Amino acid sequence: MTTLSGKTLFITGASRGIGLAIALRAARDGANIAIAAKSDVPNPKLPGTIHTAAAAVEAAGGRALAIKCDIRDEDNVQAAVAATVARFGGIDILVNNASAIWLRGALDTPMKRFDLMQQVNARGSFLCAQACLPHLLESANPHILTLAPPPSLAPHWWAPHVGYTLAKMGMSFVTLGLAGEFGQRGVAVNALWPRTIIATDALKMIPGIDVNRCRKPQILADAAHAILVKPARGLAGNFFIDEEVLQGSGVSDFTPYAVDPSQELLPDLFLDSKPGR
């Protein structure tokens, strides 16, 4: 299989950024996209809503369903999944993209921020998987793809922002557990992480990061697509890196993905190796 035509994807946090890029790449194949996110009205700080995303998906050739959904709320998630199945007849792919971030030390992390990260990142990924799995198990080629890093216990990744690291590694460990439980039942449960920091509108709200030294979300969209068209059976428990996935698909020149190809790229968190060019 080389296309996602006719497949139904449930993508969290797909109103903008990486989630929207993944949705648009699938839409070009003619996929059905459930855009599950909280943003249903415009935010002056963060452009994009579920409705603008749905319009973009339709314009790209896909079929869209805009769903206001807070993945911290179990009833919200169950209703969103039910609406997706009612509209498209099932679910073939879950993309756990939604994530909360707060890059501060322990003494500078309010508990409401700590709780938000744990609820959205690890718990939200688990909840969405739990709700989607009964339908995924009926799919001919089911995938769960979570935007999470390779698991690491290295102190230099935990010390600066233990709350965020715990939340992201929580997503990684949820991936490991679900891969072990459902991989043998034919569900491809994997994670994907960028080699470099990705330029998104949300990133611009974090001080100190030069967006010109980042890559565009399209690199993750292309890498996700390359994974999601693979046969699901036997493909579980992997922590894919976008560069490596695309290299395996024959890509050798990554300069088109750079915001500014003349700048040295910023490696993403949780990875110790440097990006290529």
C-alpha cells in the first residue's frame, strides 16, 4: 500500500502545526480526517481552528470532520470517536499529536501546568487509544502513531524540565505498552519524533528559540505518511526519527524542509545525535 486513500484518520491537535500538516498530507491521498482539537474559535495568539483545518483538508482532496474535543475529558473523546465512526464508518489510524509543553525547572512549574501536561500528553494518548482500539481492531491495516521521543532515563533530559520530560516519556511508555499488548493482534503501535525542532506557531510562544534554525512541519507529515502506508502487522514498538524514516524512503536532501537552509539546525529535545543537512 502506498496511499491512504479511503482510510480514516483520527488526529488529535490537528487544528494547526504538526497535526494539521499530517492531516493535509493524508488528505492529498483522499483520506478521511477527523480533526479533534479544542480550538473551535479563533485565537489571536495561535492561528487556526478545527474549522479552518477542515476547510484546508477538503481543499487538499480529503474529507473532513471538525470535532471540538478536549482529550482530557473521557466523555469528549468517546463522543468524538463515535462521531467519526458514524461519519466515516470506522477508524483506521489514530495519530496522538496533541501535547502540552512547559520548559521550566521544578521550582518554576505551577502544579496546574504540571497537571495539564500529564493529562494531555500521557493520559490523553492512552484515552484516545482506548477509545479508538475497538474500531482499529476491525480495520484491515490499523495504526497508532504517537508524537513521542525514544524513551530515555538520561538525567540531562530530566533535570531541566522534569514535568515536561515525564509527560513526553509517559507518551513513549504508553506506546511501548500498547505495542506489546496490541502489536501481536496486528495493530502497528509506534512513535515518531523529529531530529530537529519543528517551526510551529506554538513554538513561537516559547522564548529563546530561533525559528530560522528549525524545520517545517512537512518533514514530520512526510515521515508519518511513509509509516502509515506500511503493512501494520509486525510493525510495532518502534521509535521512529523523521530523518531516518525518510532516508529509508530514498530522501537524501533535507534542505527543502529547513525554514532557512543557511542556518545550522537546532536538534530536538531527548536526542543526542545531531541532524543531517
